[in-house]
Amino acid sequence: MAKQAVLFDLDDTLLWDDRSVQEAFDATCLTAAAQTGVDAKALENAVRREARALYESYETFPFTKMIGINPFEGLWANFLEGEQEEFRQLQQLAPAYRREAWTRGLKALGVDNAELGAQLAEQFPAERRSRPYVYEETFAILDQLKGKYKLLLLTNGSPDLQREKLAGVPAIVPYFDHIIISGEFGQGKPAAAIFHHALERLGVQPEHGIMVGDKLTTDILGANTIGMTSVWINRHGMTRSDEIIPSHEIKHLEELLPLLL
Ligand SMILES: [Mg+2]
């Protein structure tokens, strides 16, 4: 069935967030390695582990999980926007969360230095902000779709953080008829409600829409739930179970075009 609208996920579908985060860790951990002699990769692993454990210990965890904000986004987010009370709690928590995650990571490697932890906690967000990467194919595909299909960006996350990511690659925004951020809507993918909301904004029935995303448990599951065609962009050749089955699997965004006819 010919499609009328294409819904895109943002992180790791159009924006190369993985690379931005990885390079921010690399740069920050190298600073620590130079100052203390710790192994940079070991520190990254320790900080990722400590950050995740801390993040999951907070009262806000069910909320961040539902909206779709991961622990590593928490390491550079300010949480200045969003109407729910939990965003104000996150805003309060964020500075100590960053500091603790880095300080505990250092400590796990035998370096007891809260001052350095605090310094790294501020370096990481700056490193991340200086690296807004987009995939080479992103603009090529958007150029081919623009004017032929309604385009909507459906992204999970904290409103100010997702906007900041978009501001880092400002040329993306004008391609979209609508941009929906879960933190503004109040529920994240895979909730059927946010998918229905998106289609209502477009005035399109589920069977005339197609959702493109890199995450089975959010992008693909949600689209499948409401009867929309789902396209899994699997750039890294990951294997999947048969629990969530995408309508189509592609390795490159260019492969999307024949699926729209
Ligand atoms: Mg994604």
C-alpha cells in the first residue's frame, strides 16, 4: 500500500548519537588517564556501570524509563524543560548524578579523587556538545522524501536535550512537518498513545504510515502495535529474537525508498 507519511526516530537513526557519546567518553577518560594513569577504557566501563546503577536507584527511574531517557543522556542533560514534576526532580539530581558517576568510576579503579570526578563530570557534557554527528546518508534520504511524503520526527527523550541535539544539526528541522518529543507528550515509545498522537497530527491512518527506527523495543514494537509498517535500521548487523518482528529490516537508509511504494 502506498505510503503517505514517514515517521523517523532521531537518535542512531538520523543522528549518529552513539559516535558522539563514544568520543565524549574517549576524550574525557583520556584526561583522567593523563592525570592519574588509569586505563581510559577501564574507566569508561566503570563509569558506564556506576552511572547505570545510580540512575536505576533514583525514584525517577520508572519515569525516565517510560519517557525513554537513558543513563548516559543523564550524564549531559540539564532537564530544564518538561511539565511533569519528575523533570524538576531530575533537574535537581543531575549535577550530583554526574559527579557521583565519575567519582565512583574513578574509585572503582582505585583513584579516590572527588575533585577530579567533579571536573570530569563537567568535561563530559562539553565534549558531547561539541560533537553533533549526523550520518552521511541522512540528508540524502530526507531530500528524496521531502515534498513526496509527510515527515514526522518521533523521538524519546527530555525536551531540552532533544532540542539541543537538533540545534547541533539545525538543517534537519525544516524537513519535518512535526516534531514530537516524548517528554513533551508525556509518554514515550513504544506506547500506542504517542504513535496515535503522531498520526493524528499528520492526518494519516496507520496503514498509510511507516516508522523507521533503530530500536526494536520502542520504534518497532510501537509501530507494530498500532498496525503501522515498521522498518528496523540495523546498521551493525545485530541479531534479533522473534519477540519483536519488524515489517522490514534495512542496513542503510537508502533501502527505505522501495518500501514506500
Ligand atoms: Mg534511536
